[in-house]
Amino acid sequence: MSSTREVDFFGLRRLNATPWDLVAIVLVIGLVAFLARTSRELLQPLAHLEAIPLSLDPIHLPEYAARTTLRMLTALAVSLAFSLSYATWAAKNERAGRLLVPILDVLQSVPILGFISITVVFFLTLGRGRVIGAELVAIFAIFTSQAWNMAFSVYQSLRTVPTELREAADSFHLTPWMRFWQLEVPFAMPALVWNMMMSMSGGWFFVVAAEAITVGNTTFALPGVGSYIALAIEHRDLAAICWAIATMLVVILLYDQLLFRPLVAWMDRFRVEQDPGLEAPRSWVLAVLRHSQLAGAARSAVRAMFRWSARRRAVPAQRATAEPRRARRGGLLALVLVLAALAFALRHIFAILIEETSLAAALEVFRLALLTMTRVFVLIALASVIWVPVGVWVGLRPRAAAIAQPVAQFLAAFPANLLFPLAVYGIVAWHLDANVWLSPLMILGTQWYILFNVIVGAAAMPSELRYAADNLHVGGWLWWRKVALPGVFPYYVTGVITASGGSWNASIVAEVATWGDMKLEARGLGAYIADATAAGDLHRVALGIATMCLFVVVINRVLWRPLYDYAERKFRLS
């Protein structure tokens, strides 16, 4: 007997559609209707946002959550395209990589308020005074909280592709295009998917700053969970904060089940080696899609498109020698354009700083940066001690990883702003030092970069290595020193680089805590940039951002990058 039941709904009998196909059709139609309604509002004047003020009534939260999720998924799609292109260029072109990787270091060090301050006028002008300009500001701000760790993940994966896989691709005479999609992207997929989860959670962490924007005299709030949280904090409404937390939990569980859990189960086929003793991750959504006739038709169309693309990009033998030369010319031209844009930006930035900054002001900002740097190092060390062992334990147990994944996503997505009531009340009630007790908020959303990357590294550890350790009865500290830590070290370094840059970025949220009319500040560079942004002082904003970029880049060059090169050279699977 057939496992599917034939239906006759809009002529789907011929496709032998299942009831799940009908559910998918309804959901797609609903999504299209929601997008159509939202797109109409994008063309309204910017004053339309003030005409329909935000409400703390929880009945509006489902719509606000849908809008926030749509912005974050849009930013995630742009981040994915950016990562696959930018990181591939940096990994495959040694000359370009010497410039592109430091640029990525700089970009991840620029705080989200810095990006907003610099781009808000541009996007509002691009939108010609309409709501779409404000939406572009929010999406770009969320993009800046998602893209950098995904790009670092792809770069690290492409730099550590095992030698035997490269030799197999050469023996099959794969074209660069086929090598990219059939070897390099599948190899990078496990780490990329976990970092996509982290990026989605990172978007939630900064969603308040992205949706409730105040830069000088420019103030607007887009309908969404982030602006709802900002309004609840302004009105000191604890009930609304609890409703926001509940809404976040529901949304995170939904996209965990509908998006990331299927991706984790699907990417299991891309592991370097398959261990029959390990239980493969499962997803009910993926099972439904595999048995869906409509999904099968969509997969066939995508495969046909890729086959056509591969044929179009196949390199004939007589053109094989000309292709690398053409690629080098294209890469050199792109590199020149990047250098020109960088020189133009630096010229204007340094002109402002040199002309309007006194030595005393520069030294004060430098001292504030040292305070923030001390917090970052202490918190990264504590997070490493806690989460590296946990990540190794979870990564070696797929069943535990399936349980820990949504929990870690929710904790990583938890905005620091939601802890402001506890932080403010606790510090005031017990007369605590804000410089010390506001610091943990910095690592709240960034410590998970370490955990997620260590989980990926432990899951990718070759089974032969683990079996050899078991047969030799290697245990205790010797097992950690010779097996576990070397196995996860390249992934840990990727996680700690992004966690460090994210902690600097999070300082603008964590070093200034407000609850209604109560405000606490921890002295540091993050608080300096936050105050300058709220005042619309672009000179101080530029000075703070330049100082933060300088510190992050120097730390990356002196500490993290040598560790990254050591991990790539010493611990790659080859």
C-alpha cells in the first residue's frame, strides 16, 4: 500500500501530493501575503513610523516577532553570500588574503553603533525618506552582527581542507567551479551551519540597537521585538519584558525546528569520515521534505540548474592555461579597487581625527580602551575554561548535541538589555562597583562562539584517533593534552577570534545599563562610543571606533593570528 494518500486539491492528484505538501502550500501562500503587506509599508513616508506608535500590548508581539525574524533571515542570507564570496577569495588568493583578512579583523571590531552612525544618513537618503531606508539601516546593522564569524568559519575550513581530498579532486579533473561546490562548500558546511546558528543568535543580541535607532537628532523605531524591548525598558515594564522573553523563546524554537535542525541533519552527509557507531542526527522536517513530491520537484530543478551552471563553467583543455592568468588579472583589479576605497576612507577618517582631536582626548580614549581590553581578556579566559570542556563533551555525543543546540541558541540570543533590571537593581541595592559587575554582560552573547566552534571541532574529530586513544587506554589529562585539545584547537581559535571581536562590540551595550530613568556606566571604550552616538557627536564616534579598530587589529595580529597560523600548520587533517 502506498505510504502517501492521493488528494485532488488544485490538480495535485497527478503529483501524488501528501498532506504535508498542502500544509507547505498554505504556509508559502501565508508568507507571500505577509511579504506583500510588509512591502507596501516599505514605500510609506518615514513619518508613517511615528503615525503608528509601538504598543506594549502583547497581542502585537506575533507580528513584531515575524518582522524581526524576516529582517534577521534577510541579513543571514546576505551574510551567507558575503561569506562564501569574501572568504573564498581570501583563502584561495594568497596575495589578496594578506589584505582581506586584516580588513575582516577591522570590520568585526567596528561596533554596531559605529556602523549605524556612519550609514544611517546614506540608507535614509537611498530610501528617499521612506520606511525602506530605515529597514535597510536595521538589516545592515544586523548583517554586521552576523557576517564576520561566518566568513572566518568559511576561511578556516577552506584553509584546512585535507590533502587527500584535494588530490582526489585533482584526479577527477574537477573545474574550479565544481571543486568549490562539490568539495570545498561541503567540507565547510558543518562549521558554517553552526556559525549560522551563532550569527542568528548574535542578531537577537543586538536587535535592540538595530530596531530602536537614536543617532543625534535622528530617532526612529521599527516594529519588532527589539524596539518592543527598548520601549519596555524605557517604561520599566517587567511584564512586557517577560512577554518579550517568552516570544523570543517561541521564535528560537520554531526556527530551530524548521531551519537549523534540518540543516544539522542534512549536513551530516558532509562529515569527512562517517562513524557507524554514532547515531545520525534526525529532523522531522527533513523527513517530510524527503517524502514530499513538491519538494522533490524543487530539488530536481535546483540540481538541473547546478548541472547547467557546471557545464557553462567547464574549462576546455585549450583554455585551461589562460584561465589562471585571467583569474589573476581579475583578482588584481579587485584588489586595486579595494585599496583605493580603503585609502579614500582612511584619508577622511584621519583628516577628522588629526584636525579635531587633542592629545589629551586621544590619551583618555586610549586609557578607556585599555580598561575594556582588560575586561575582554579576563572574560575570554573564563569562558574558555568553562566552555571548552563542555563543548568537547557535547561534540562527541550527537544526542547531547541535539539537546544542547536549542538551549545554547536561546542563551546566545538572550539580549543583555533584558538583564538590565537585575543588573541595575542589584548594583544599586548592594552598592556594587559598576565597573566590575556590568562586565559579565559583555561576554553574555559572545562566549557561545567558543562553545559552538568547539562542538563542531569535537564532532569532526576522526574516529580513528578516538579509537586509538581508547585502545591505548589514554585518559585523564593525557587524553585532553594529546587528543581532545589538539583536535578542537583550530576551531577554538576561530571561535576565540570572533568571541574577542564580539566582546569589544558588545561593550557598547554592556558598559551602559539603563532602566527607566536609572542609568549605570562602567568606564570603558564601549560606554564612550554609546554616549557619543546618543549625543550625535560624530567626531567622538569616529575617534572611539578608530581606537577600537586599532586595538582589535593589533591584538589579532600579535596574538590571535599567530595562534591561527599555528593551528592551521600543526593540527590540520592531512
